[in-house]
Amino acid sequence: MIMALTSAEIIRLFETRASSQYGREAVSQLEHALQCAQLAENAGETDETIVAALLHDVGHLIGAEKRGQPDDTQECDDLHQYIALPFLRGLLPVAVLEPIRLHVDAKRYLCGAEQSYWATLSPASQRSLELQGGAYSEDELATFMAQPFAEEAVRLRRYDDLAKVANKATPDLAYYEKKMLAVLL
């Protein structure tokens, strides 16, 4: 049985595992998470969506923790959006969990819904999209958007795409930890 992480364990995971490079991007996993949360906050999102933006890739950190190594290459889809859920369920509300679960599908949605979206993705995101199943078909687009929190997941996805700027100043992890503590169940 998987036990939910505590908020202190989530912060410790960021402190001990998130300094490594984020895949093949120009930022660390921590920088990516903080930038994503900052973009959500600057857009006026709810605290739940801001926390989802902060934690959307925590499944990569959990997977790296289990393997004992950083997640710096991607040769198959690691399903990080699902890995995180059992560890966060019971700690955080569905308004945090669902955008995390749906953020990869939101990329597939955007590639199917907006012809120009693919070109905006970094090469690493283009590669991971291929591993994740590619763009959605017309039928899949409607099915995706019918899900609760799909709109939040699409906005989160857009923050995710923009949160890859080397040396960008952001509030620190302690700042966003306070937001996380405010939304705990």
C-alpha cells in the first residue's frame, strides 16, 4: 500500500532531488517547478492551480527517488503524471490532483486543437509528446475537454511550456510551500 507523502516530505523531495537538470531543458527540476507556479500565480490562478503547477512533475522526482538517480533522459514515457497521484491523494484536494493527472493529456489536446502549438514546444517536449501518444484526434479532443479540471490542465500545460527559462528569478520554495499548506486537506 502506498502512503501519501506529507508536505514536509514533498519539500524534502524538492530539496534533495530537484536540483538536477529537467530532462533536456535549460533549467533544473526545481527551477521549472518554481517558474511554473510563478506563471500560474501571475495569471491570477487559484491557490490549488498554483500548487498543481508547482507539483505537476513531482512524479519525475518520486520515480528518480525510487531508482536512486536523476531523471535526465527519456527513452520511454515514465507516466509521471500518474506516479505522483497515490503519493499526493489524501493530502491535497482534487482541484490540485486532477490538473496534475491531466497535464500530459493537455499537451496532446493542444497539439490536436491548435495547428501551431507543436512548433512552440521545446525539442524535449516534442520528443516526450511522441512517447506519450502524439496529438489527439477530433474525437479525443472533445472527450478530453469534457473532463472536470481539463481547462485548468490546459492552462497548467501552457505554464509548463513557458517555465524553462535559465536563471529566471522566482519566489523560493518556502514561498510556495505556504500556498501548499493553505490547500492541504
